[in-house]
Amino acid sequence: MSGKALRDLNTLPGFERKNESSSKGTLTKACIENTNENLDKCPRKNPAFLPSTPINEDEIANTGLEVGTAEVEYIESENLNDLEDVDMSLKTLLVGLDNKDWVSVCEALNDVRRLSIFHKDTMLDLLGAVISLIVKSLKNPRSAVCKTAIMTSEDIINAYSDHIIDSLDPLLVQLLLKSSQDKRFVCEAAERALVAMTTWVSPPLLLPKLQPYLKHKNPRIRAKASMCFCRSVLRLGMEGIEAYGIDKLIQIAASQLSDQLPESREAARTLLLELQTIYEKSSVPPPTAEFEHPEMGSWEHFCHSKLSPLSAQAVLRVTTITREGLVLGS
């Protein structure tokens, strides 16, 4: 694959108190757990956690705090410590992930992360069940649980790569959904997990999983899927793209050129330029070969032979203009 195509793809958007007294500094666990369900039933002793006005979770996230989540700390992967008792953690893992107490769920999710980083072989037999419960946490309306589950997904993907393929579908759809929402701190974490997915899962296995989402009714999901699809194709390299089928890929990329969001269109342009480069390299005739109609092997002829007239014109306009711009700028 060309280094230029990868650099282009990396520029895609998205490629993202102190209380008055000690007696007021405590909240009962029951109150914290029910914050989102019924604010009126909780004692209003701490206005930092129980405001009477609507909560803007993005603003709270930017300060590192969140309503009812003071007990949860988001730990980066490199800062996680090893488990003290691996066997006991494995025995209680599934129960912890399925616990009704959200704090316990977050603790179990972090244990999954530690196991995947320090003892990944020990969790292989539980992988399917663990991923299923991670997906359940991804659907949790509490942002602390959701973000911790996203961070867990990233560590699982990094550790197990192709081993997760049989359990990938529900995980993929949730990560696409979370990367398309408005909560920035959740969205950015989901995007990192998707980048890990396109980095560690083999393209021939991942591309068929991504393809249905290129036609999703939600344009933001289509955009995220398009960016993932492009990154994964670029990992195939020249031989891999030829084996997968340039004709199939050019049709997919052409369909994204007219998409609603610019992220989809930019991913399509990046992919088309890579396909053009590979096609032209693979179509160079031997020095001794002679053709009566050399135009038959051209990129233009290939586009017209594989696409509708309108789609072919759109692809040629994008690839020709971009190529001319690159030449002039070099």
C-alpha cells in the first residue's frame, strides 16, 4: 500500500469540589446508584452531584467527573497493574460482569483488561462469554460503565485479534453506534477501539463484517464504517487487494462518493486513489508486449467497464483531479 494513502486517511475527521463540611462529603451507595433513575428520592446534600438543572454530561466529562461515577477511575492500558490472584479473578469474572451493581461491573471490566494484557491465554476459553457481557455493558445507559466497556473492548481487540471474529458482530455494531454519538469522551474512546480493530483483525475477516454498515440508514454510522473499511483495505497491500478484487472494491468506493457526510466521501477518495495506483502498477505490460488498443488497459477504461456511466465519471473526476493536484504540488 502507498504511504501517501495512509497519511491521507489519517487526516480524516474523526481519524477523536470540595464540600462545605465532611458530613456533606458522603453519599449513600443507594443514592449514587439511583441518581439517573430518580433524582428526587436522593438527599440533595451535594449540589455537585445532584443539580436541579439538566445535566450536560459532555461538560462534566471534560472535567473528569460524571454524575454518580465518583468511584470509577478510567485507567489507561499502560497504567493497569497485574492481578494479585489470577485464578480467583477468573472464577468470579462472569459473575462480576453480570452484576447489578454498576461499580462492581466496572471493576470486573478492568479485571478483563488486566487478564487480556497480562494473562491472555488464561481467558481464551471464556472469550465468547466475556465479549457477550462486554456488549451488555456497552449498552448500559450509565456513561461510566459504557466507557469502561469501550476501553475493555480495545484491550480485548489488541490482545486477541482474529480470535474474536466469531463474536465480533455485536461488538462491532455497538462500537460503531458509540463512535457516532454526541458524548465526546465516549465517542473518542469508541473511535480508538475501531482503529484497534482495523489494525489487529485481518482484513479478509473484517471487511465482510464492515460492508453491511456502509449502507446503514444512519449516515454517521456509514461514515465510521467507511473509514474503517478504507483503513482495513489499505492493510491488504497490493497482492491482497488484487486477491480481494479491485473490481469489487471500486464499486464499493464509488457508492460512497455521493454519501451525505464528508468523512465517507473522503474515505472513498483515499481508497480510490490507492486502487488506481495498484491497478496501474498491475496493468503495466511487459516491455516486449504490443497492443493494438493500449487504451483498453487504462484506468479510464477499467472504470467504465465496471461502473455505471455516472459512477465512472465521478470516480475519474476524483482520481484525475487529485492526481493532477499531487503532481502540481510536488
